[in-house]
Amino acid sequence: MKLVVQGANLTDSLLAQFTILSGALSFTQISDKVYRFDYANNLKENQIQILADSEKIDVAFLEEDVSLSDFKLLAMDMDCTFIQIECIDEIADMNGLKSEVAAITKASMCGEMDFNESLTKRVALLKGLDASALNRVFEERLQLSPGAEKLLQALNSAGIKTLLVSGGFTYFTERLQAKYGIDFTRANTLEVVDGKLTGNILGTIINAEEKAKTLLRCCEDLKITSEQTIAIGDGANDMKMLATAGMSIAYHAKPKVKAAARYTLNYVGLDGVINMLS
């Protein structure tokens, strides 16, 4: 196996400790603050993880021959994964309801509340809000997660397709798709009448089941298997999609999601995915 270690706090002393704990024969610097330990073993994976967490470092054990070229599609969540915000919380802030909506969002993402119920409740609280609030959120508050553009550039160079699948809203996924060249998107549609949000969602709610189905549908369209996909997410609504993909990565995720995913990125940005597979 190989062990990939990445993080701003890496020191020579920590590299030596990772070498001993992993039994690696050698290590190679991949880029600044990213190292690969070759012919490692994961017998002391728990100790390695404890050491890594104590220094805010991400670690991943992978098969020696796994690489980016093994994959044809990367699917990722939008809110708090591809971007740094929960869009619905920021929309609610325009109506003075951020704390109330954010509490429901948190419960849903931690798996403490049914997603369909939570989204319906949150969207209902937006009733009567001027639709221009969506543009304000997009222009004033939405920022990509660190490393997102590097990730997209690397995927594009490798010929890997991208899917942005969200329990959020098409207003944002469609604009992100146009701006960053994302191949496929799917999200919920907010109903707007006379320039106002009605508090309703049009069509099927994009919940955990729909996210997984969307991933599989893209696989069919691309004539690939689910084993050739990577899925990235942070909340309970992503767990079925993560379970469907060949490689699952919890990104700055809730504890329940970290426990379910094969890999976690807790400290570095989204470009950490590329570092893992270099």
C-alpha cells in the first residue's frame, strides 16, 4: 500500500514518525506539504490517524497502483463541499431567519432529521422573499472551497467528467456549471411567482436516494461502472451517493459521514483529492 500525507503542519519530525508507524520503505515529496510513503502497511492506521489529527494533517492509505486515471467521473455535493456556504441559510439571512433555518439545516446534515421534511420546512420559511436575494447570495456570499478550481483543472486535464449534485438549488448549480465548465448538475428548483419565492419546490426533491440515482444515471450515459467514480460530500444527504461510488471521500464532514466514507479530508482543500491520487 501507499500512504499519502498532506497538511500545512508537516515537519521532518512528523515525517519520521509516519515512516516508522507505516513501515514504509521510502517517501517522496509530491508537492509542497504533500508526501507519499511507498510500500507502507496499515497495521497501525489508528495510531497514524491519531497523530495526524493532533497536527491537523490528512492521511490516506491507498493501494499502490491506484491513480487518477482509474476514474472517469467525479460527483460532488455543492453546499459546504464545492462551495463554502449553505446557500439556503444565506438566503434565509436576507429574510432575518438565518438562525432558525440554519438549525434545521444542521439537524438534517447530521442525519438527525429527514431531509425531505427539513427542506420543505426551510423553503416554506422563504415564502414572500424577493427572488433577487438569490442573486445577492451568489454575487456577495458564495465562494468556492479552497482547492476547488485546482481540482476542476486537474480533472479536465485528465478527461474526467464532473457532476455537481445538490440538495440545494438550481439557481446556484446552473450558474456554477456555466462559470466553471462542470459537465452535469442536478438540484432542486425553487418556485418563483411575480418575482417572489412562493415557499415551494417544483418537482422531485433531490434527497440521498436521488443523489445516488443521479450518479448511476451519469454512469449509464457515460458507459462506465460505478467503480470508476469518485464521490465527495459532507452531510447525511450524501451518504448513499458515497456508498454507490468506487471511491468515497468525506470532505470537512459531519461525524456520521466521516464514519461511512472510505477516505476523509478534514484539513486540506479539495485539491487534496488530486494529491491522494498522484
